[in-house]
Amino acid sequence: MSETVWRVAIPSPLRRLFDYLPPDTPVSGPVAGRRVRVPFGSRQLVGLVVETGEADPAMPRSRLRRISRLLDEAPVVPADMLRLALWSVSYYHHPPGEVLEHLLPVALRRGEAATRSAERWWQLSEEGRHLSPGDLARAPRQQRILARLQQAGGALPAAELQDLGEGWQGVMRRMEEKGLVAGEERGLTVALPSEPVDGGVALNERQQTAVEAISSHLDGFSCHLLEGVTGSGKTEVYLALMRRILAQGRQCLVLVPEIALTPQLTQRFRDSLPARIGLYHSGMNERERRDTWLAARDGELDVLIGTRSAVFLPLKHPGLMILDEEHDPAFKQQDGFRYSARDLALVRARQQALPVVLGSATPSLESLRNARDGRYQALALPKRAGKAKPPLIRTVDLRGQDLDGGLSGQLLTALDRHLRAGNQALLFLNRRGYAPVLICNQCGWTADCSRCDARMTYHRGRGSLDCHHCGNSRRLPRACPECASEKLGVAGQGTEKLEQVLSRRFPDVGVVRIDRDTTRRRGEMDARLQAAREGRARLLIGTQMLAKGHDFPDLTLVGLVDADQGLMSADFRGPERTAQLITQVAGRAGRGEKPGEVLIQTRVPDHPLLETLIQGGYGAFADAALRERNEAGFPPYSHLALLRAEAHQREAVNAFLEEAVDEGSRRASQELLLMGPVPAPMERRAGRYRAQVLIQAEARPALHALLRDWAPWLEGLKSARKVRWSLDVDPIDL
Ligand code: ADP
Ligand code: ZN
Ligand code: ZN
């Protein structure tokens, strides 16, 4: 009889599980989903037991090593999540060890005990109780804490205070030092149920229809695409559904594309749901993530709000999944294990018999097609809720105009008018820094990155030239390195320059810039959004960080400073992205009772995409784009995978990819097309040459049949050892 072994997933780039002999001491109960410490080479690693089985008879017993230690007395990962991860391994053809890692928060991956920590509770001290908000006028964050604790009337656990924004603990400690608040360690209960202050708005007819339609499918798998224009009240639909799920004692998982969107949503949920709410995203520390993960698994949180990685949060009584802004590319992980959280949410819903709601004002073409083919239930909210009207959208022809910092006369006049009326305006420019090009006016030299095929961006505040692709940075040269001329100039503009130009022009309105440079420090993003929401800042400048989901009721003017950037994209998904971005940014205008206006600056005002979008809206654009994709045979009418490789030597990359293509073509069935190798869109990045092979298939089975055998074969190639390579199934950027 052959030996029983445990198959263990270990963080390793190899596409296989590893067999170990069970530990010496007897073990009772199921072992799949427990963590173990195992010898691996000369190291000891933490792995996750996937299954038990029989040892491969070809493997001499002497080569089998034994599990060193069992870390859990019961499975730490529930069986349903293990199943989701194993499905992902076979779909993405990624090494199981790296996939299964995603099932656990970092603290547990390292082997720490799967128990929750004690938690600090905060309340006002005697002195704090006698304070009025005016006493803290110069410390707005302390003021918020004061208000929160006054409202609570007693002690609150740290988990309940997360929505105070990043860095609130530091502010709290300062208040503790001043004797205004008192902290105390208590055993953890993660979160208290919020006490809703509003019972929800009265839903309009469309919202009601959507809620009813979805509610009749709450007991099994179903998928619903909620297509609602910005401000149409999608969030109210989510809330109504969540109330029903919560009343059944089940949990809701809500995924959003970006951390920045979580505080606003958390607040709204807290105001209207009787629920214990938990957050899960990369901005939290390891301990917080571990605690939320465990509490979600144990059913001690009712609503979980998270980013992409939260699709792997275990739930004890799952009832509903919601993906807000489902079209957002941030749901796709772009390195390592390249999964789509949206697609995995669907798989999870099917496996666990759950309803899932995909919401967006600008659904992805994939989801729209699924809805049209009847695989998803399509629900529409075509009008804004309440009194808000759709914004008026116009293009501004930049040809032949003198611009000031990239701004046309029309846009400046409109800014003046809206700001003078006491409203807010938002200028969108998807390019951070001061200027994208530094050029010598004498000889034409431009500052290029030495490690990438890209220009370096001039950052004036820092006095540096930065590469946005590899992080390479150097001080601004005083003179041209080629001809020693000091006549260095810039071309184009980024958000930093816009901020400078506009602060001079509108000194009294409060200009706030939101991009990756201004929000790097903890708490900055929140502080800036808060200033905008409270009207202390009335002119907002931002990159796409500012385009998503934020709600500023006094915002009446939106200006797109450079629409051409997106219109000129070469990627087949370029038009879709651009249409989504324009529609989303435009949707920030006029969400309250005041009407909104949108100006789109362009040098191609008659571009078909712009014309379709302005005349027919996103729906008309999507119809046209789906027809084009169909004719060109691109997704969602075909399926793609991308094999990428990079190395310091171009020859190494080509040698590997050519070998890959030869073998791939030999193995591929008729329905498959292998294209390449071709250089990546930016061939050199961070000092490495990059190239790729695209695999296109009409039907998924043929694609996966190839990848299943091809991937392990590639892994064994000698030429593979000289490159970094990866497979991307359903890539979103080519
Ligand atoms: P979305 O999520 O689609 O962008 P929201 O749910 O945020 O839209 O709603 C936009 C605004 O309209 C919010 O201020 C919300 O309170 C309000 N609203 C939503 N539904 C209704 C309704 N039925 N009646 C009145 N106001 C509503
Ligand atoms: Zn020069
Ligand atoms: Zn670079």
C-alpha cells in the first residue's frame, strides 16, 4: 500500500503542489485548509494543506520529507474559499502557492496565530466632555473626533473609528496627551453595530423595480447588471438590498476599485444600515487586516467593504456581493497573480450560490454583452435621482487658440462664472507633475529616462526630473547636458502646473490638487477630499483619482483639460477607457440641485467617439464599440492570453519567446492564433527589454487546453531561466 501524503501549497514560482508525510503526532479532523510549517530546500516555510492523497509510487520514500509542524488545530481557510482558489489556479495557470497566498492576510501567511487581538477603546475624559467644537477650531481632525465621541456618548472601539481617515490614531494620541480622551484595552469585538440615523430615502419607481427584481433571486446564484447614470441612486439600491440580506442574518461583501472611495461609502452605510461594518484594503496595517479577516470569517461582521483583494475574504453566512464601478481596471491585478476580482466574484457567486450585483454608470463591454445575451439581468436607472439634472456637455476646439497653462478662454471664462456664483469646479488632467517634457531650446535635447523608453517628468516643487515608469529620479540640471545652454524650457502641462496657474488666477477660492504626489502621506487624501466636501476648497484639480465616485454637491463645472490624450490611445481598449473616464468625470458635475456644465478641450472636436458620446451618451458609444469589437474579433467576442517576458538582454527575451511560440504553435488547435513575439508598447522599462506573445481564441476551452500544458512546459525551459516571464489570462492592457 502506498503512503498517505499531504499536498501543500507553498509560496514558490513552481506550478505544482508539494507532497509531505503527515506530522509524527496523530491529527484528528479535516486537514485541508490548515497551515503547516515544512522544510523546503534548506529553509522552513509556511504552507497551506490543500488535500491529502497517496504518494507518487515513482517517488522513493527516502525523498519524501515530513511536515515539521501543524500550525492550526482546525482549518483556518474554509473549504469554499479553498475551492475558489483552486479554480483560480486552473483558470489563470498561475503557480498554486502564489494563488493560495491570496486566501490569507499577510500576518497569517507568516504563520502567526489565527486569533484576534485585544483592541483599544476610546472615550472622552471628564475634561473632553465639557469641550465644545469651537475650542478646537484650529484642529479640524481633533474636532471630528470630539464630535464622533460626543455623538457616541460612550466608548468606541478603534475598529469603529476607521472612517476618521488615515492617521487618526496619531491625532487621538495627541488628544490623549492633552487629557481630552482616554483609551483602554479591551478584548476584541471588532465592531459595534451602527445605529442608522436615516431609514433610507423613498425609492423612485426605477429603483424600486431594480430592488424587487434582484430581491426575487436572493437565494441562489444570479447576476445583475445595474446600469445607472452617475447620481441615479445606485447606492440607495444597494442599501435597500443590503437591508434585506442583513435582516436574514447574512453578510454582504462590497467591492470598490479604490481605497479612497471607502470612507465615503462607510459613512453612508453607517448612517443607514444596522450593521457591524468592516474594511479590508491595503491601506490598513497587518493586524487590522488579520482581525477583519477573522471576524468576517467568523460571522462577526455583517458588511465588508474592500478593494480587489477582498474578493478572497471568507464569510460565514454570505448573502450578497456587490461590485461598485464594475468597469474599473483597478479590479484587475496587474502583477504577480493577475486575477480579475470582478470575474472571480462571479465564480465565487456561482460556487457559493449567491446573488451578485455589478453596478456602474459606464459598464464594461464584457458585462454589457453578458447582459444583452441574457446571462446577467439588466437593470437600468436612466435618470438622476431627486432633483438633479444631467449636465450639459460641450467640446472646446483648441485649434488656433492661445492657451494659458493649457486652458482655453472659454474654460477660463466658465471657471470664473461658476466660482463667482459660489459653486465648485473640477479640472481633470490625467498627468501629474509640472510638465511631461523638459527640452533644450538651443539644441532640442529632451530629458529622457536612461532606463526606459520614456521622457522624464519635471516636478517643480521637488526640483526633480522623475520617470513615472520606473521611479528613476534626478535633480533638475542647471544647463543642457548636450550643449551647456541654460535655455531649458518645458512643453505641455501636468496637474502641478495647473495648480500654479489657477492659484494665481483665483487666489481666494481654495485650490486643491489631488493626485498621487499630493496624497502620498497618510491622511492627505482624506483631508483634501474633506476640504472639498466642506466647501473650503472650491477649485479641484486632479488625475483619475478624482474621477471616481466622489460626491460634491456644489460642484457645477467640470473641465477636461486634455481629452486628446485618451483619444489617441493605440490599445484596442483605449476608446472604452476614454469613454468611461469622460462620462465618469462629467458625472461629477451637477449632482446636487444646481445644474452642471462640462467642457471638453480637444483638437479633434469632430472625433466620432466624442460625437457619439455627447449626442447619444455612453449607451450609444457602447453599441458602436461592441459592433467594432465584433467585427475585429476582439473581446468580448474572443478570448485572449498574453505571454510576457523581460530581461536585460533583448536576445534572451527573444530566444525564450521564439521557443515558446514554436512549441505553442505545434500544440495549438486550429481555433487558436499566436501572434508575436513583438516588443511591448514601451519596449524598455526599468532597464529591461520587454516583449510579448498574444494568444487569441474564439472559445475559451481551446485557449485553456493549450495553456494547461504549455505553461508547465515553459517553466521547464532552459531559456526561461534567463528571463522574467508571466502569463496573463484576459489581459486588460496589451
Ligand atoms: P449613484 O450611486 O448612482 O451615483 P447615489 O445613490 O449616490 O447615486 O445618489 C445620488 C444622490 O441622489 C444622493 O445624494 C442620494 O441621496 C440621492 N438620491 C438617491 N435616490 C434618491 C431618491 N429616491 N429620492 C431622492 N434622492 C435620492
Ligand atoms: Zn542643448
Ligand atoms: Zn524610467
